[in-house]
Amino acid sequence: LTAVLDRDRLDDIAAGDVELEREILALYCGDARRLVQTARDAIAAADFAQLERSMHQLKGSSGNLGAIAVAAASERLVVAARNGDLDAARRWLAETESAFVQTDAAFSAYIGRL
């Protein structure tokens, strides 16, 4: 869990407000799903500018909430997009998707304990 999620970061943001934590996580997960789909579409179209924008946004929101694994994987996708490296982009998209699945599960488990 620690490699996927920095729970203290979320606690700092919400200051113990359980409903706020739930709302933040719901918004993040919905937005992250949309951004991952945008990345899939961008890779399919070899649209590196769109890929970089969407993954930069995902990296930032993930880092802000303590979704460490998603932030790290999406940063690698940003680099692949900047380099115009479609093969690396495909690999890092798979990593980003996997990290998001793990993070989503960790957030769900965390919410269940609130």
C-alpha cells in the first residue's frame, strides 16, 4: 500500500473531514479514468501533444493526493510523449493503468475504513 498510496497526503488535504475525503477520492478516480482513456486515444492516434497534456494533468492530481505509483508512471508517459516514443508510451500506459487499478483499490479500501 505504501508504494501505491501516501495516505498521509490525503489526510493533510482533508484535515480529517471524512466526507471531504470521500468526495475528493470520487472526483480523482473519475478524472483519472477519463485521463487514462484520453491517453489511450492519444496513443492510438499518435497524438503526442494530447498524450503529454493528459498525463501531465494525471501526474499532478495523483501527486497532490498521494497516489504515488500513478504519479510516477504518468510522469514516464509524459517523457515518452515529449520524446515521440510510441513504443515507450504503450509500455508506460500499461504501467499507468496497472498503477491506477491498484490505487483505485487502495482508495476504495481506505474509504471503507472511514
